[in-house]
Amino acid sequence: MLKCGVGVILCVFCSGWALAQTQEEKQNLMGTTMAPRIVNIVNFIRGVEPRTDVDLLLPVVKQLELIKQHGLPATFLIQYDAMEQERFVILLKEQLPQQCELGGWFEVVQPMVEAAGLKWRGRYPWDWHVNVGFSVGYPPAEREKLVDVFMEKFKNTFGYLPKSVGSWFLDAHTLGYMADKYGVSASCNCKDQIGTDGYTLWGGYWNQAYYPSRKNAYMPAQHAGGQIPVPVFRMLGSDPIYQYDAGFGEAAQSVVTLEPAYKDGGGNPSWVRWFFRTLTDAPCLAFAYTQVGQENSFGWPVMGEGLTDQIGLLEELSKQGKVRVETLAASAEWFRNTFRTTPETTVTALEDWKDEGRASVWYNSRYYRVNVFWDKEKMCIRDIHMFDERYAERYLTAVEPSSSCIYDTLPVVDGFRWSTQETRAGLTPVATVNGQTIPLSGRAPIVEETRDGKLRVRWPLLDIGELEALFQKETMQFQITGVPAELNWGLQLAWSGEKKVPITETRPQEIVYKYNGFIYSLAVPQGTVGRIPGEPAITIHPQDGKIRVLLRNPR
């Protein structure tokens, strides 16, 4: 059985698009103007922090000073308990610049629960456990009461209703209620992660923004009629190469993000500049996005140096026309005016900040997400998750009784959860030579946006030929050019035999899955599917030199 991502030859990756072409050449290739690169500065404000003794006001004072100094728009999101404290309310009323926005941060706290006539079950006035501190810990009718008292408090305090409301995760019922009754038009949620702080959010539209399904707030709807008309922007700015495998083999992931409190990410100026190069210079299709900022719970001494550096860099990039810094509500308004349904986007990192020869391309559409990953001379698709608006989240009507939660979509390939330390799961290009199946090897990938909005990834092979992958809204297509027609190649899906995967059967042109009670399939309209006897592996062989798979669930 093959292992995904194992390589022995180091090559230096550079972007055939991002580093070798000028802005004018990119526009000529696309036949259109460059897609916008959008940054939201989002800082949210809690009123209490039971985990540590930290000055919660000072970060907000310093963040406001930074915003004024650099003249940038920003979004501040305030929690219910902070609205009850005059020190926050007076500061925001007197010091919030005109170009900034004030919205809501929707975590559930004791005074909010009691104002709704409910009983507080928390250990502290704010409790981060899911069954207490988030909407999914309450039945839908109680969620509506909590929204009502939050909106009443916000309007009574500031004189208007918020356009933007964020949370690490909001269930579909609550977000839909906010949109339908109170006109909330923008939202944000946490990055993809496994088990961090007890929150598993996995398989979503990677980074960027999407219109969520009315049945599952963590995945895009496929049709306008099935979506909540509130763009949800992904927070924190994940490392597109290293965040996916952070904590590999462990129960919970570590954090590799733009958050300035983390010294291996947003607190490292070198990493920050690398991250923004991936944002400004690499292919992105419809648009590129990231969020800068930090909640006040970390305290100013922890975040101050990193956030000051990032805001200064943002001003430079904004003046150079490389990024568009705006409020969350303004980005959401642009999104709604530009896209009727969730668009296709990419996040591309072909330069490895660790200089270890790795690269990563994320592609999103409203039907699926996929990650193509290179480790030195090896290529692997380490993740594919399918989106189906009919797949309901666990919390649409049910309550989460425990201290943790799971938000997810439909796994087709899951390189994190289907792996062990010994065996990496993934979909790998292979060839059969002298009866032995081996992974193909290649050089630096080339990533191109086509004139009709598709993403083309070209991977020159080491000896001869080139693997070409074409990603579009509902399908992925693979072919190898410049090699003998009789080359016996294919794509091999392998996983650890120690892991339980949701594959239930294979057919000549279909792999059938059942996950969390939901049946779906990966259709192969061009190519043939074969199960490898006695092995946790499946191979897809080409037909007429091509493999084409359908990521729109046909079931």
C-alpha cells in the first residue's frame, strides 16, 4: 500500500504564476482585471475572562489607537457581558472611528441567559464549554430568545442593530433567525480545526467566504433557495501548507494562523510576510480573503507586538493597491452584490516558508473543496470534502449535551482523520511498472487560472510528461501528457487499515459512502474504479487517457 506525501529529493518551489509573471501578464492570461484581495480587521470583546487575570480593556484601547494611527477600517464585535460594562460602552461610543463598524460577538453568557428567562448552567459567568457557552447548547426556541435579548441589549446600548454578528460557530437555525428577523447581513466563524478547545470544525469551505445552507451552517448551499443570504467569512488566517497537519496523530490540532498571539504564526514577522505574499500574489479565482485581529482575552502584552506589525504592514499593502481593507459588513455587501451563490476560489501557497519543499493548493466551490499537496517531489490530494445542502448539521434541531462539538461536511478523502503516524491517507498519482505500483515523482507545480474561471494545476514529471489537473465547479479532471499511450497510470486512494472510513462499496464508476447516516457517492463518469484485494486502497484508472470525477452528489 502506498503512503501519501513521502519524498526523498528536495526541490525549491516557486510559483509559476505568482513569482514569474507580472500583474499585467496575469491580467492578459485571465482576460479580466485582477480579483480583489480583501482583508477584514476583526477584534472581538469579551466582558470577563475566568481562565486568567488579564486586563480586558487595554487591548481594545490599544487596538483603537492602532486603527486611528494607520487610518484603516476595522470591525469590533462586542459580547453581551461587555455591553453591560460602561468602560467598554463609553470607550466605543467615544473612540470608535467613523470608518469602523461595531457588531456582535455571539457567545452565550450568564447575564444574557438570565435576561432570556433561562437558567445558567455554566461554571463561570462566561463558560467556553459548548453545551453552555454556544447556541448549540440550547433548543431552537431558546436560541431565538437568546438572540432577541442580545439584539435588544445592542439596540438599547448603541441605538441601532448590528449588521455583523460573529462566533466561533453559529448553528443554521440561529444564523437564519438573525438574518430573517433582524437583518444581520454578515457573519464570521472559526477556521477548520480538529478538537482545538474542544471544537471540531472540519471539511468546510476553506478560508474565504460562502453562503451557508439553511440546514448546515458549516457548508455552502448549492442553490440560492437553499442558502441563508448571509456571507460567512472564515476567521484567523490558516497556514495553507501546515495548519492541516498541525497536531497530526494527536486528538487535537495545534494552531498555525495569523493570530498575533501565536509566535509560530501571526507573531512571527517573517511568517506574516510570507502569508501575505500568498494572499496578494497567488491565484485565487474570484477573490482572496483573510482576517486580522485578536480577541481581548489574550491581553495586550501577548498580542501587542504582532498586531502592531500586522496593522502597519496592512497600511503599506493598502497604499500599494495590493489589498482592500474594509469592514466585515462592507465585504459582505460586496459579496452579495457580486455573487448570487457561493463562488469558486483558491488559496495557493507554492513557496514554503520553512524551505522544506512543500506546497499546497486549496480549491473551493459550492459543491466541494480539495487540497493538492506536494512534499518534495511527491504529490498527493490529501483532502476532498463534498458539500450537499441536504446534509443537516447535528444541531439543526438537537442540543449538544457535552463540552465539545462537531461541525462537518461529507468526507471523500480525509488525510488527517484517515491516517496514522505510519500511514498517510490520500489520493496519489501512481504508475504500474513491472507489476509494481509506485507513486509518480515530479518537479515544481505550475498553477494557472483559465480564462473561463477554472483552475489548472500542471505538474512536470521527473522523467517525461506532465500531469495536468483541472478543477471546476462540479468536477475534477486528470490526464498525463507527453508520455507513451500505454503508460499504466491511475489515482490511488489509500488509508490506514486501523481507521474506520465511510466507504461502503465500490462500483465500476462510483465509490459509495455513508457518513453520519447520510449516503453519497463519488461518481467517475470517465475512468474505472477498482478495489485492491486485501488492502485499504482503491485505484481509479483512466479511460481514453483521462480521469474525470463528479463532486455533485448524484444520490
